[in-house]
Amino acid sequence: MSLEETPEQPVAGRRRLIFMRHGEVLYLGEDGRPVHPKHVQLTPRGLAQAEAARELLAGAPPDLVLASPKERSRRTAEIAGGGRPVREEPALTEIRSGNALRLPPARFDAEFTYGFETAAEPGALFCGGEPFATFADRAMGVVHRLLREPGWSTALIVSHEGVNRVMLSWAVGAGLSACGVFDQDMGCLNIIDVDTDKAGTVIRTTLKAVNVTPCDPAKTGRRLTSMERLGADLRPFCATTDDSGT
């Protein structure tokens, strides 16, 4: 019996969405202090993660490449997309948080480290910043518009952890309630197949892969979530007293 797979015939109305988180960046500077996210750049490991994604996708490259306008996402998309033109989508920018470093230590983990677990609660905000519902609407708007566009089969969408969590929670039919479940390591890939009718209306979604890290498929030594690692870096700099007025 041959181990080679028989080539599949395309399924009418089925598109593939590949959601990628940008490659590794460091949110602490050389002085050990937090760096504003808009200033961070891909590390050498982050560049290698983007190259590994490009190699993984080379057998079935995307027709379209979209990215958040942030430098870390755009650069990842340029590499992982194999040099294809990158369409910037401002609506794919990460959820806007309040000032997490102003949170007292007693509230830091609940509102930042594990903040995505509350995404489905009515009126929930991320660290007092953007409402999760508003964030989901703008990010999902990109996908719904994309699914109405003709002429493509596979799209690579490079953005951020929060965006990917929203997309994956939507794909499993959970609204925002599964946002806390889907950890997203830097440089990871997620694959969602979407069946639509001729108008682009979604009929079904199929989750094919989640948080695939081509550079480290076995997640060697990675027992913390991405947000737990970031929280551990930032927690020493958060407020030492509760200035919330409550």
C-alpha cells in the first residue's frame, strides 16, 4: 500500500484561512524595563520563526497575505508569505488595553495575564481598555469581508495573539467564551477551513490546526502560556498600591 496521499479535488466554496501570530519580539529592553509594543522588532529567533513558517507553507502557498500594520506583524508576513504582496489591515491591530502597569499586583493576573478568560462577560474590557466585543467586531469584520472577495483559495493573516484567540473562538462556535482557551505562541500558525455560499455567507468552519510552532513542534520546555510568560516579565513593574479609587 502506498503511503502517498491521493491528491484531493477542491471542495466548492471552501477557503482556507491561516492565522499566524508574529514572530518573537522582546517586550523588555536591554535595560530590563518594559518597551512600548509599537517599538518592538523581531528578534533573530522571530525572523527564524517566520522563515520556518514560509518553508512549512511552501507546498501550498497562500494566494493572499494580510497583516496588521504593526512592524512585527508586517515583517513576519513579508517573510512567511514568501515575498507576496502584503495587504495591511488596520482592523487586525491587537486589542487596545488600558495601562496594565497601573494595576495593583492583586488584580494584575486576573485582568492581564488571564484577561481573555472574561472576554464573553457583558461589557468586559481588556485591562480597562477596549471592550472585547468591539475588538471582536472589528477583527472579524476583516474575515467576513475577505470571505466575500472572489479569486482566492488560501489566505495567510498575520497579526496578534488576541486577534487569533477571537478567530479560533469564533471557528468553534463559542462566540468569545473560548478566547481564554487558545494559547498563541509567537510565530505560531492556526488553520481554519471555511465553507461559504456564493454570497460569502459562512456555512461551516473546520479547525484543522492550532498553535503550530514550526521551529518547536513539541513545545520543548513551554509549560507556561504566552500570557503567563509576558505577565511574569511585566508583573515586577506594576503598581504597588491600588489607585483605582475603590
